[in-house]
Amino acid sequence: MAVEQVDLIHCLLRRGVQQKVIAQCSGVSVRTVQRMLARLGGVPRPAAAEYGPRYLSQDERCEIARLHDGGISVRAIGRRLGRSPSTISRELRRNVHDKTGHYLPHPAHTRAWERQRRPKASKIASDPRLAAWVRYMLKHRLSPEQISGRLQVRFPHDESMRISPETIYQSLYVYPRGELTRELKSHLRSGRTHRRARGQRINKHERIVGAVSIHQRPEEVKGRLVPGHHEGDLIKGSTASNSAVATVVERHSGYLTLVHLPEGWAADKVAAALAQEMGKLPAWFAKTLTWDRGVEMARHADFAAASGIDVYFADPYSPQQRPSNENTNGLIREYLPKGTDLSVHTHDDLALVAKELNNRPRKRLKFLTPAEVFANLLTDHKPGVATTP
């Protein structure tokens, strides 16, 4: 590809022009534009003239060279240019011309520009031990943020085992041929190879007659401090299969319960299956259940009578009122994809999915897992052990 074409593509990318239009203007395919954007980590790098005041300009470098050759001190140069003395000192040290040994402003400006080229070798590339741990946790479907936090839990005194979520993302997106392979990208939440904004989901359900509003829940439910309050919903399979699985998430710990519905998701079947599955939980861990307005919970009174759990319903079109459940349903879809027949999954299959998700560290739990939090709660509620609210 000609240099002029590359410059044009980069220029149009920086201006936010659509990739299809860029391809037409530059005479290349859309795929070529996408590959060039991928090499830049999905964010076009500005041209030298477009860098902000944070960076030294070519005019400033010319002034630095003039003053430095005149014997002016680093601090005095910094005051004249409105720059920190350390910035001037670092500039003079890093960008000395190799052949002459002097600071030459134009070669220095070019050298600084070249030094900023991407991609660069990341921390993962230079640390095999850290790379191995990141690979291991990616394959167990942990997000980059969870990996970053979990490494701090597992290696609290080892500073070499620190990595930011952004570094992991860059190793996946910016260096596609580097230390983290295409295979590992499939273990991200979305499986995408590029970042893009998420769409919003809207749930449209009929109203439930006799439903008790979410606004009548006990005050203790709101703060997540007291265990025993759950959020629930159905995730449905393909239209042809008419299959579904009930998902229930405890708000305090994030502990997930998946409910097998082999006989379909009619209201009586859902009520009976929920009562059976949630009946396995300790009474102090099963106080309330908040559901959306799905008709599958039309027999909520039967469920409440059988389980002793009070049922509340969120407002119509308000999934944000059940944040734990909505977030977890997104994670479950990695295992139970949309448009598939969910009836092929057995009770044991669902138990394995729940086990894996319950053993993922969570940021809001200080990177403990829901299973660990639940285990701690069980210990606290043993006879003779004082409990805390």
C-alpha cells in the first residue's frame, strides 16, 4: 500500500469518518481499514501536529536547543517555556543525536514521534509467569478486571504480579499476533475482537394480577448488607423449542441458583421448580425474591406458600431494578446462548454452570467469589457462632 494511502486512511480515521467511506476514498477494502484500526488498538493515533499541549512541540524543541547551546540552565529553560525542569532534563537526555552527541531539535522531534509508535511490547510479553496466569484465568472466563483484582488477592506481596485491565485488553486487541492469541479472545465476555458500545435490552412483559410491588420490599433489601434477598428471571431458548431456565441471584453474595425446567415454563411448573430448588437454601438465606413482570410467575402465591419466600415484582420495563440478575443473565448466555434449545441441558449441566459462575471473583466482593462469601456466611450462622448484620 502506498504511503499516501496509509496517511489518508489514518487522517480519516482520526476525523471519525465511517470505515466504508474511508475505504471508498482511499481505494482499499473495508477489511483493510479495519485491520489498520486494529493495529492502533481501535483508537487512531493523532498526527504530530495534532498532539495537545502535554507534549513538547517542534517549536519548543528548537527553543530548548537554542537556550541549551547558550549555556542556560535546565531550570531557567523550564521557566521560560512554562515547563517542568524534569521535562527539559528528560528531553535533553533521551533525544540526543547519536552521531553528533548534541541535542538537535528536528531529529529529536522525529525521534520522540517514532518512540510513540504502536504497538509496543507489553508487560505480559516480558513476563512469562504473569502471562501464564493471565492465560489461565482468561480460559476460565474471568474478565480482565477480575483477573487484575484476583492477582492482587493471590499474590498480595508480589508487585511483579500486578497488571491493569487495560494492559490485558491491549494484549488482546492491539497485539493480535502477540502474546495473547485469537483463541483467548473467545473467552472474553462478548467474544469480540474489537471494542464497541453495548446495546440496551428491553424486556416487555404482561402485568401480573395481584403482584406486590418492589416498592413494598423491606428497607434492608436495598443496601445488599443483609443476605437472603434474591432477584430472578427466565432466560429463554429458541422459539421452536419453547425452552427456558430460571435464574436466581442472591443480592448480598451474588450466589447463583439455576432452576431446571424440563416440563416447560408454564406458571405452575415454574412455581413448583423454584420452590423445590430454593428450598435447599438455609431459611436465613432465602427471605425474598424480586421478579420481573413475566407471566411465568403468575402462580407466585403458590410459590410463596410452598417456600415461605415473599415475592415482589419490579416495575414494567425496569430491568435496572434487578441489576444482579440482569448482569448474571448476561454471563449465563456464554453457556446457554440465545436462540438455542435449552431443554438439552440437564439438571447436572446447569449445576456445573452455576458452580463455575459462583467461583468467579467479583469486584464488588473485593475479588472474592460468591461461593467464598456464601461459605463464610454459612460459618457465621453455625450454632453458637455470633452473626453480624
